[in-house]
Amino acid sequence: MSASKEGTQRLMTPGEITMARTVFGQALHYNKVWVHCGSYLPFGLQDKNTGMTPNGELYFREETYLPDFSASHVYNQHFFIHELTHAWQHQQGMWVRTRGLFSWAANYRYSFGQGKVLRQYSMEQQASIVSDWFLLEKAGFATWASEVGNVVNYQGAADEAFIRGEFASVLSEFMASRSAA
């Protein structure tokens, strides 16, 4: 997927920052987010199709790393936003590295209708919700709905008005926090 070599790193590109601001606003310190082409785990143990963000920095293997995720397909952008949500969680004080040790057993799938807000979901569910909302806003409901159970981790009724209303409710505190760094 990339021409980059494992072991390299870079800061976020201007395009990635612009894209990320549509999601995180001023609530993320973009200048502190490094994007690595390589395994976070020793001996290349990070799965080739898995991103990791244990310490506020994003790690993608050569097969999924891109020199600029904002200039790629919306599904790659969705993947990037999912990992960037973990950087945001890290900057908010969540123990992402510790919780990530158990992410192999984590439930990425989520449902709506319980009256929850984002902070009441698990770490991986939060990242799924934020990145799935990004996909909905960027690609539209038809694309979002066609990816439920594949790229989109939502489980439940997929009526557009319900989905948009639930995202607005679940993300209400998150949206309010985007203006503060």
C-alpha cells in the first residue's frame, strides 16, 4: 500500500490535520501525534492489518501505512480516524496502552438506544463510534449502511433518522469538547 519503509515516522500531514479537525476540532494536540510505518510490538509482532496507538502515536505496518491518509480512499481515512481517536483518548488521560493489552478480547461493536454518551462505551467502542460517525458524515448514509458489519461496527436498526439522531446524542459531550484543547 505504501512506498515507505518500516521503521520510519512522520508528523501528521497538513491534509490529515485538516481532515482530523472536522472530527476533533481543537481537542487534539496535532503537533504531538507521530505516525509510524512499523510495528509497535517487538519483532514485528503487530498484525499487518492492525493499527495500534498505545502512547498517543499511530503505528501502521507497511501494508496499511500511507504517506497521507487524507489523500486516500474514505475507508483508509476511517481506519486513520479510528486510530486517531486512541491518540485523543491518550491525550485525555485514558490508559490506552494498558487497556490495549486486552484489545484482542475487546468488543468493537456497539449499539444505540440505551441513552449512553461516548464516555460510557469501552475504549474500542468509542473509537468505532467516532470513526463510524466520520464515515457517515464523509460518505453518506447509503455507504455507511452498506458497511454495517464490515467496516462499520454498529449493530442494530439502520434507519437513517434514528442513526443520525443517536450519533448526535451519543457524541453530544464529545462535540461540545472539540472547541477546547
